Amino acid sequence: MEALLDRAASVLSAAKRVVVLTGAGISAESGIRTFRDTMEGLWKEFDPQTLATPQAFAADPALVSRWYDHRRIGCLHAEPNPGHAALAQLQQTLLGRGGSFTLVTQNVDRLHQRAGSTGVLELHGNIHIWRCTRTGREMPLPPEPLTEFPIRSPLDPAGLLRPGVVWFGETLPAETLLAAEEAASAAGALLTIGTSAVVYPAAGLIDLAAAAGATTIEINPTTTAASSRVDVVLIAKAGLVLPELLRRMTR
């Protein structure tokens, strides 16, 4: 592990363009349950994949809105962990020396932004800003739990507010995906953190970076679908490894 840490730190120190792809694993270290693990308590009887669809919202907007508000409040109660903070610091370090840094996340909790990361590309949207089903306009929700479901849109009396996340069957935001793909294709190094690397097109960013000659580094507590095709595999939690990489970059 020591040699792998040194190699990863050396790669990041030398790279002019760094791309980071994060998944649910980094937020799990902050206590945010993964998608399926949110089905506790009153929600145990539901399959999350049957709630996270446009069809489910159309059939029962009150139920779907209540579940997403439950998840939203859980995200608000969570705090960024050392992994989130280290990525924010890595961004500052790279930008400070004239490099580029792109953080691409599949998470919807916005813990990266709360830790200080800027310009985050949210492939799956976010759970805190909801949009009107009639106008398409977005608005943030208050920090308190909602009390009425479904949520009537204040932007159009005939509309409802729906979560600003990408549901099953919906396409990723085109501009965000394009920006992520362009960054990966120009990367000198790519970090994949806390993601199983089985959800596409996000997982494809690893291959785009590798094809462009980037050194690819994985940080995850267990091996994943990407482990056999990346250059450096660090089997550990991001909250432990990322601060250590920063330390080795500056020593």
C-alpha cells in the first residue's frame, strides 16, 4: 500500500489536468445511506427502483415526493467527511499551480459543494433543488421537512414540484455529460472514488481517460468492475486515503 500511495501521489503531483469521478461510497462515509439502503422504517416494503421513475411520480406524486423529501432531509443532516474536504483542497492545490481540476459526481447530496468544491458536474442532478412540472423552472426547497404532499408549484398553479434528480428512464443532462466526457478525454490523471463502476455512461469516463493516456487511480473499500482496468488500485476508504495523498503530495 505504501508504494501505491506514493505512486498515486506522484501522479497527482505531476498531472496538469485531473478529473475525479465520485459515487455513493464517499457519501456513505458521511452516514448517507446508499440508494437501496434508504429503504428502512416505513419504506422497507418499497423497491427504490419502482419509486425513482417518471411513471411512479405520475401514478402517485405524493408517495414519491414524500420519499424524496425523506432522503433530502437525511442529506441535509449529514456532514462532509475528510474525503470531501481533501478533494476540495486538492482542487485548490491544482488550480493554484495553474492546473485544471474537474469533479464529476453521481451523488445528489451536494456534500462536495458544502466541503468547498466548486464547478461540480452533477451527472444525476441533485436532491435539494426541485423543478416545476409545468414550466421546468427550478427552485430550492426550505431546510425543514415538508408537510404536504405532493408539492404544489408556486411557479404555476397547475404544476407540481418534482425532485431535481435523474430518474430511471431519463437521460443525463446533456451539457453536464458532455463537459465530463471532454474533461476525461483531456485528463492526465483520473481518480474514481466510491463508485462500483457499473453504471454507464458515468463508468465510461474511466475508459475515455485511459484511452487519452491518463493514469487511472481507484479508491474504494473493495474491488469493483473497474479494478482490473485501472493503473493503481487503493483498497481503502476515501476519508483515509485522500488526506494521505494530499500529505504525500506536499511533503
